[in-house]
Amino acid sequence: MWEGYKKGFRAYLQLEKSLSDNTVQAYLQDIEKLTQYLLLIKSDKSPRQILLTDLEKFVKWISELGMTPSSQSRIISGLRNFYKYCLQEQIVTQDPTALLEAPKLKRSLPDVLSFNEIESIIAAIDLSTPEGVRNKAVIETLYSCGLRVTELVNLKISCLYLDVGFIRVIGKGDKERLVPVGSSAVKHIALYKNNTRVHTPVKPGYEDILFLNRRGRKLSRVMIFMIIKELAKQAGITKNISPHTFRHSFATHLVEGGADLRAVQEMLGHESITTTEIYTHLDREYLRDTLQRFHPGFKK
């Protein structure tokens, strides 16, 4: 019974909302979970017959399955989008998700590297090897531009505007943004591209990809993770580090330096300013720590 609605919802997400395939798939999986639940409780309710109480019981069910609050919130977001579509198509006259409460999320503050720690990671790179020259360009780009790891591995040569200090990034939902790139990153991207990459035999289809493995293919996300873990170990850093740590560090250092939050939002490619606002929390912690360390009259 729900299959027709799911097909219509898919078309709405793809054509009207222009969402990426991954996002469309995620939303459809959210609806799939609801229909699995209805099957389990032997309910044959259609979208029109679903009430707020049904959805509350469904959320309780997924919570008891052990889903994290963030996963529950994601599913609720999918349901809200589905009912937005149903309202638009007049499948329903009322939205049962309107009063559906998502679990309160505790915003955990991620590990952040200091500038000196980033410098020590970069210093651990062996520049006598082609991989080392590439890895230095990778780390410099991650930190200088605050890229997501997927954005980094998909970075194209045709999207580099190094002469004017910008790169064009294709982010979530295929949204493009221009990101300024620092002079050190510009230098090491150029060194890698002009002196090292030219000696790599490139596999067909990867001619425009900037960062390649030794077989001439695009670097994987896992490979970037492994490179960073190994460099952090060599630098003696025990923090839990991933490629995303450089993105967090990029944003935190900007906010601590007094950068405008809207500018940081633009550079990170955050759709909502509230996502960027986590860095103001980091900044407040930094301010408190500074006062505790240096102000004789500041009491904890």
C-alpha cells in the first residue's frame, strides 16, 4: 500500500528538492523503517490514517531498539519531509509530525588540534617520497580549507584557481562553494601537481582528480584516515584524530581569532548557521580556559 507513496516521495526528493542520491536513499530508508514497524504491529494504516500517537509509539520502538538520539532525530527528519510531500500532494490534510518531538541531542565538542600540533603532524611527513609530497598537500588542504574528507578526495584539478587563491568545492547535496586557500596550501598543491603527480600513470576516468594513489586512482576516504592516524602517531599526538579533526580545527581557530560566524558557515558549506554555532561553544570553552589560566581573580 505504501509503495506508491514511496515512489512519489522519491520523485519529489529528486526532482523538486534536487537532493543527492545518498540523501534520497536515507529518507526512503526512514519511511521503510516506519512501514516495517506497521507490519510488525499488524497495522494496515495508510499515510492519511497515521496519527501523532502512532508516530510517538514508532519513535519509542526505534529508541528501544537501541538507536542513538542522533539516529532517531534523522529518522524524524525523514518523516517530516515525507509528510511535507504528502501535504503538498494533498494525500493528507494534516501533518501528524507537526508536534512530534525529537530527542534532545547533547552536542559533544570534538577533539581539536592546536596550531602547534598541526605543525608537528606536518613535520612528521617524509618529503623524500612521492607519497610524502602528496600527503603534505593533502594535510595542508584539509586544514587550510576545512574540507570534508569526501570533498577532498573528489577535488578536481579543473576546480583549482590557485593563481587567485580559491578552490571550487562540491559539497553535500552537490552544492558548490568557493573556498579561499592559504598560501602554504597553494604552494604544496602546486608542488605535488606539477612535480609529483605528473609521474603517476593515471587510470582512465581519474584524469581530473587531484590526489591520486600510486595506482593512478582516486584516494579513498579510508586511506586519508590511515595517513592521518599514522602521522599523528609519529608526531606523538594521542588525541582521537580523523580527517574531520582538521575541519573542526580550521573552524575553531577561525572563531577563536574573531572570524564572523556567517563567513565560517560559508566556508564550511553548512546549510544552517546552527551547525556552525557549535564552534561558539568551543570558543567559550577556550575563553574560560584562558581566564582560568591567566587571570589571577578568576575563580572556577
